[in-house]
Amino acid sequence: MRRIAVGDIMTRNFVSLKPGSTLHECAKAMAKERVNSVLVTENKRLLGIVTSRDILWAITKRPGIDLKKISVSQIATKKLAVIKPSADISQALRKMQMVNFRRLPVLSKDKVIGVVTLKDILAIEPSLYEETRSLLDDVREERNKINNADSEWPLEGMCENCGAFSELLKVEGTLLCADCREEMY
């Protein structure tokens, strides 16, 4: 495998929020930018990361949660695996497999400068697909849950009308929360 530095393929325009931002703001930012994670930073220093799974976990563990009253710092994962921009993609891949993460914040001099994802690595080096199969199986399972939203079982996620994280049902081809369904009918 050719040597490709993480800094050459990382996403430089990553989404980040301050620790006092609400989960509602976080969910809206994820939906707007079409990402599954947001870095929690202050003055470019990494404090944590919030993924869509973290938000779903908070919703399921605290029924009736008001996303506008919970800050991202309350649910952010704070024990993170990070990588330097000078590391090569094989090192990043090994670290991802070791800690079972699909993304790694990239730090230089203790400041966040980007994020490298499994998708970034596979886009540049598709031959690594076999090595990443276990991580990709998790991604495929999540995608199947979303694609099966036509079933009678509700799906948890982002309402396509208001952007709120909630239990969703597909109505006329659109995933809607209970409030938006009530407004329609």
C-alpha cells in the first residue's frame, strides 16, 4: 500500500459546536450538513464528539427528553481516539479497528484541524475494503434500519419536516415525528 498521510485526505471542513450548544442544535447541524457526528470544541481544543447514536441513546434512555434543554457536553463521548496528520492511512485504519470507531479527529499541537473517516480512507484506497469489512457491516446494518422504515415498526431519527429527533413513521414517503403527523391530520 502506498504511503498516504491522514492530513492529505482528512475532512478539513468538519462540523463542530461549543460545549453549551443544545442537542437540538446538534441534531439540526447534523441534518443540515448530512453528517453523523459533530465535534465538541472550544478554541479549537477537542472536548468530545457527539454521534447520531449518542443522541438516539439519550432519547431512548430518557423518554420525554427535551433536546433544547440538554447540552452536547452532557452526552458527548470524551474518551476519544485521535490521530496526527502525519500518520499514514494504514495507521489510521489500524487505530479505527482497534477502538471500533469509524472516524478519528485529527490533532496538531493539541488543536483540531480535521477529521478522517473510514469513508475518506476507502475513497482513496478501495483495496482496503476487505480489511474494513467489520466496520462496514455496522454501517450497513444502520442503513438497513433506515431503508426498512416502510415497515410498521417506528424508526428513531430526525424528522424530515421539523428536524427533531424522535420516533418516526413514514407518511406519504416522508419520515415524520408524532407532532408533525398530528399537524398534518
